Amino acid sequence: GAISDMEQWRSLKQSGIPALLAVPALLWFALCFTTMQALCLVLVAFGMTKEYTEATRFLISVLHRPFLYLMQYSNSRIYVYSAKGDVKAEVLNTIGFDQSVIFSNHRGDLDWLIGLMVEDNGGGLGCCKAIVKRELIFLPLFGFSWWAADFICINRNWQTDRRRLDAGFKRQHDYSRWAIPYTLTIFPEGTRLTEAKLVDSQEYCKSKGLPVLNHSLCPRAKGLWSAINSMRLENVYDITVVEGADSKKANVLTLAQGTPAEFHVFIEKISPNDIPKNEEKFSAWLMERWQGKDERIARFQRDGQFIDATGAAADRQLLSVDSRCAQTTYGALLWWILSSLVFFRYCVMHGYFRLLVGTALGTLLLVALIGVVIHQVHFTHSAQGKKTK
């Protein structure tokens, strides 16, 4: 019956086979969109920078939709809470529509996807920007798209990164002038939380006479301070992420196996005018923020709720996955099947069997290469500690 069919489909998803079969289709989809982004560079050559920016905004939005579909595919949930009243009025009606910066704690492998979901429930994915590890730019297909969409690439060394950051922040001025939404996500902790890094962070805080944090790492102020003071912003969003009890090890692979995850996101909107301009005062302000985050996480883990600005339990809203995410994913699958059938027929009719075999092997090698790069850059946790700042 229907229940038996659902159980079989659940077991099939848990095997990871459907997601694995979809990988070549999504790579072909990414290749097509990367090619379109490369062609858009012609607009820059003709001085049409605004048109280029709007085109890449659309392309990067569509390119990210299959990632968001993973949330629906795995029946995962993200709940958003606002520090001031109604979530939609206070946050979702402005984020993704404005010129803004998001700063967040960094607890796990899916923090980036949580940010995309928040933005997509606001103004849309086209606004998304991030400061990313330089190695990610060399990720086949996707790396070029992120570079073309004005993601900022860094080595996580202030001396070598300062020029790249300044150039990226200056580029935001164009978005502001053209009224094109721009949202830059920054993780001041610089790396994901692990038990070893937490111990290292606590030792650093003790050595510097700073408050000792129990649920987050000591934040680094310089990058965020530089961004807020260099960009033309309308809003800044302070985000606190807490994973559900069974979602501590959630990542893209677990979602692709249909394992549901649950996350809770507390958001406070801040006016840039209320943030200290002086770097030393800003560092103290940010540390106070992180103390608040640490207490907020502890309270949520204990009581299962966030407290809003009035002292009452904050209302929550379940984020939805846009229907276009499923449409884009299934459209990519259909496009790959049609393209493969046409290519297969062409090779067979003209006797190009070596081309056919070579293309199949090349696709497998590309999948393997992307898997290696993602594992090294994303799933292998940084060894960077908190001894220096």
C-alpha cells in the first residue's frame, strides 16, 4: 500500500542512491549556468557593469536552488525567531531587499545553507554574498560562479587579505548606488565549532582576560569591523544558530540521504548607527554580543526557547522552501536526460564510441574531483586555533 511505498522510498533515500544519480545532472546544470556567467563578462567589456551584476544575481540565485531543495527532500526544518516581535515584519520583509551584513556564530557544516534559507524567505537568493576560503574558488564550476557574483576570497590572514577585503567592500558601493540588494555573511569566529577548538578558544580568552565562552568560539573583530565601516549599509543582522538535539552532525551528505535536520535561528536587526566606529570599542561591543549568544544558546538548550527584547518567549516562524527550488532541480534532471539522449544518439550514429566513453569517464572524474575538494575544504575542519587574533 501507500505506507509500504513510502517506507521503500525512505529506505532508498537513506541509501543515497537517488542523490548520487542526480549528481551528474546537477553538474551539467552548473556547467550550463557557469557558461552563461562567463558569457556575461562580455557586458563588462562593453561597460555594462550594472547589467552584468543583475544578470549574475539571477544566475547565482538559480544555481543555489537545488541546495535549498535538499531541505525539502530531507524534510528538514528551520525555525526563525525575532528579537523584536513579528519575524516577517522585523526581519523577512527587509533582509534580502536591503544593503546589509549578517554576522553569525559558526556551529556546523550547514550554517551557510541556513543563511541561504533565511535570505530566500526574504528578498531572495540573488542578494547572497560571503567571505569564503580562497580554496573554494578553485572548486570546479561553482567556484567561478561565486567569484563572478562578487564573493570575497581570503586566506584568513589579515595582512594578505586586507586588499581583497577592501576591494570587495568597495564593490558593494556599486550595489548601493544601483539599489541592487546585497547581503554579506560573515562568521567572526573564523571556523566551525569543535570540542578541541572550544578548549583552545577558552585558553585564549583566559590568557587575554576575556570572558570565557562555553558554547561558541572567541570572535575576531577586525574583519567585521572593517566591513561595517567600509560598506554603505542599511541594516546589520546578528544571527544566533542552534541545532536540534539530533542535528549536531548534519551536513549536505546526511540531507542527501534523507535524514531530517532541525535548526533554530534567532535574529536581531541592528542599525549601523548603533554600532561603535572605533575598533577597540567595537571589539568590546562584539564580545558583549558573543556573551549574549553564549547565554542564549545555553538557555535554548536548557529550556527550548529564545527570549525576545521584552523578556517573553520569542515567537517563531517555520521557513519554507520556495517551489521554484523543486522545479529547478527536476528541470535540471530532465535537461540532463534529454541532453544525454541526444549526445548518446549522436555518438552512436557517427561511431564516436571513444568520445562517448571518454565523456562518461570524464564525468566520473569530475564528480570525484569535486568530492575531494569539498572534503578537504568543507568537511575537514580547519586546524586554525585562537592563539592569534
